[in-house]
Amino acid sequence: MDIRGIDHIELYVGDARQAAFYFGTAIGFQLRGQGGPETGLAGQRSLLLSQGDIRMLLTSGLTAGHPASTYVQRHGDGIAVVALEVGDAAGAYAELVARGATGVSAPRTWTGADAEVVTAEVGGFGDVLHRLVERRGDRTEFLPGAVETTPPVTDDDKLLSEIDHLAVCVPPGQLDETVAHYERVFGFAQIFEEHIEVAGQAMNSTVVQSPSGRVTLVLLEPDAGHRPGQIDAFLTEHHGAGVQHLGLRTDDIVTAVGALAERGVRFAGTPGAYYDDLERRVGPVDAPLDRLRDLSILVDSDHGGQLLQIFTESMHVRRTLFLELIERRGARTFGSGNIKALYEAKERELAAAGATPAVAVGTARGVGA
């Protein structure tokens, strides 16, 4: 299939200009292009943003019947397209459909003076599509004739470098079939699985990855045998399967989080007690612990090394899509050990204050493939 990586993601949003202002002012993305009816994109307004190797297309429908309008009405603002770079878009489309994918848009060629781009679309999970993108010539041209790119107005500070993974929530009972679909149709391989139980809540997680290692989906399913938790809440507010959070890689999470916090980005807080036994759990950390505590940055470890991570609060009224910043120092997993550690830290804080702990700590167990 030759899936080389994530070419871009497309968010369907109620107001593309308002969303672009947030991602630009707060997260550091730069406006790199736009398209709409005047460029042949009927019924929509699209703005292209970029930072590092991350490209994000924000699209709003201008008519009630446009796919972006119907998506936002059902799900709210969210990631609607995960575009995959391939070597042969027409060939990949034919092969995917032959393997059982739902064909959505047949191959189409976009031609400019210095670039040619071939795109096609197939169904993914829920209402999220996969756009196949084949690029020839000038790779800085995004979609010649439809979304033209412009030079950045300032130097890219590159606090964020690339898309690390997408976390996808699916309804109970759909995890296995979703995993099987990506293995059979897209040629992905399962690289990690685990069952996490904490405070009466539980979820199953399986990670699938493209052969190139450049496209990673963390698939999450609530365990219906336990009380509802955050995955159930997402599925309810989002009205079905979708991308819960987007993991963005950074080479220096302390600098990135500090800069974004100054710009007004709100991050999930961490109990101070979490840091009391941090190095006992994960080993020595090459970062000032007081700075990690101040910024609420989490640390986890696996057989490959450590990872540092933090989650933003959702910027949407439905409290659905949010972002994760992640710095990998050899670790290949996704920080599930932090779930248990956070609950334990909160329990210690409550005990120190003389309060009755509100939750009981469960167990987490994982197995690498």
C-alpha cells in the first residue's frame, strides 16, 4: 500500500476563521493558504495552517447541505479527514476498495505550474474519511488551483514538529472489528494492547500502525461492564466514533508548554503529590522536577525509555477534541502508567488533607506486540 505518513488532517468547524485564530494565536500555527468558491471549492471556506511538519486544513460549510455543515451539526468541531500520503493514489484507492474499504471520492488530479497532486477518499472509522494524497513536483504546493499556499509571514517557531498519533474512541463492542479492518484493508499492524481499570472505570486500547511507522492510531473502547467514564462521555457528546485527541510531537516539551501557557492555552492540571515519587516510578528524569511540577507535565517510561506528555483542555463547547503534547525519549508507548499514578497522587492528597478518598485505584496492565 506504501502509506508513507500523514499528509495532513482536515477539521470540519463551524467558523474556520475563528478556529484559525485560536490555532494561530494560541498554538503557534501559521496561515499558509486558503480556498473557497472563488477557487472552485463550492460551498466551503478552507484555511490551511502549518507548523513544523504538521499541516491542518480548517473547513467550514457555507451551505446547509455541505458535508462540513452536516458533520458539525452532528459531531461538533472535529477531525473529519485523516489524509495519508501514498506513492500511487489511484492504485491505492483501487486496492483499498478491493479489500473492503468504502469508496467515497474517486481519484482526481489537481494540476498547477510546478506541482501535480492526485487525491482520492475512502471511509475510515465513524464519519471520518481517509484522503489518499500523491504529490509530484513542488511539495510546498498543497492543492494546486484549489488551496494555494503562500510563504509564511514570520519564521516558524516550530514548537511542535509532527503528528505523533491520533486517539480514536469507538463504541463498546467495536474495537476488535475496527482493529481487524485496519489490519485487513490498510495493512496496519497491531503494536500494543492493554486493558486499563481505574476507579470503577475501564477501557480497552489497541494501537495499530502503518508499516512505515508514520501513521499511528490509538483505538479506545469503553468497557461496558464498568461505570461510564471519559470514553463514554466523548461518544455521547460526539454522537459516535471519532478522534478524541491529537498527539503532537515536540522536541522540548518544557519550552513548548511554557510558551503555549503564556499564550493562553489551558492544560489539564496535575496533583502536586504526583511528583513526590516520580523518579522512583520512572527513574531519573533529565528535566527540573520543579519545572515539571509547575507546568503539570507528566512522565512515564517503558522498555525503550521515557516520554513526557501533557493534555490541553478541550477548546470546544462539547468538550470533545483536545490536544496532547508529547516528547519521546526512547519510549514507544503512550503513557498509560500515568493514569494509575494520577489517581494515586490524588488519593494521597485527599488523605493528607484528612478527607475520604473519592475513588479507589484500579489496575493497569499492558502487553507490547
